[in-house]
Amino acid sequence: KVNVAEISEDENPSGSPDIDSTPNNKKDGEDDIDDAPVILTVVTGKVASYIAIIAGMVIIIGAGAITIKKYVI
């Protein structure tokens, strides 16, 4: 996708006109229009569930290690 923006109105304190562009005419090549390529991605909720599963496993393994250590010592 390409995001395009153009100045639609201009005003300055001296009231002088813009000599090199016309606002809001959607003409390429003027200095009042600019474009920016944008990369879009699709994200699903899978990562959050994997994080919860891994965190649960770490807690269970940690609790098991503490319990075993108590009985061994």
C-alpha cells in the first residue's frame, strides 16, 4: 500500500501565493504532495497462547524442582 498526503489549504502571514504548487489538485510532481510506502502485516492470536503455555510449563517445572530439592536435602 502507498499512503499519499497533500496539503489542501495554505496560508501565510504576508498573504503571498504559493508559486510552485496548487493546494488540493492531486497533481504529482508538486512539492505539496508526498507518498509513503506502507507494509501491512496480518497478526493472529497464536503467539499469546504459546506464551501462556510456556509460562505455565516453566512454573510447573520450577515448582517440581523446588519440591524435589526439599526431599533430597
